[in-house]
Amino acid sequence: MQSYTIGQTARLLGVSPDTARRWTDAVGVATRRDESGRRVIDGTSPAAFSVEIAQGDDDETSYTSARNAFPGIVTAIEPGEIAAQVTVQAGPHRLVSLLTREAVEELGPEVGMQATARVKSTSVHIDRT
């Protein structure tokens, strides 16, 4: 399971480290100290929280170029027999990519893992980061 520092969590959620720290404390997300003494969070917690906070942003519309990379966190993987759907929450943006099952197995994404969704025209590509 991938873990994130407060700063990394803040970047994935699109907020300041102070805001991420306050959210972590307010919601009661379990943290631990790494070997350097930094607070770290297991990846599934920011994944679930990013989906929850994004649902409150329905009133805001975001306008971005189609040639953008969206660093975020994998929040869902739905494999099928031929294709698989991978969902990445990048701040307030939820991106869904439909890939072949073979490509997803090769890439090896997991819920809570950091990933970058790359959008080009109507396609969303997922890079494991």
C-alpha cells in the first residue's frame, strides 16, 4: 500500500498542506510516523476522502485545456472480461479511463496509488507515477 506525507496528500487533493492537516485531524484519518518522523497516511484514506470532497463541488465548473496532465489518486478500478475502468480523482476533477484489461494488468494500479490522468481530445490515458 502506498503512503503519502501531508504535503503529498495536499498536492493530490489540490489544497495547502495546512488544509490537508486540518482535514486529516478533523475527520480522524489514521496517520503514522515514517522513519524520518513525518506524518504519513495510507493511500486508501485520501482516495476515499477525495471522492467525498469532490461530490460537494457539483456547482463549480472547471475549464481546462484538453492537453493537460492531472496528477491525482486512483479511487476505483472496475475490471471486466475485456476492458477495465480506472477512476482517478485529481483535486476536484474525476477522470475515468476505459482501458483494455491487459493494459490495466500490466500497469498494475491499485486504489490509493498516485497516478496521472492525461487527457487528449476524448481519450484519458493513465500513467503510473
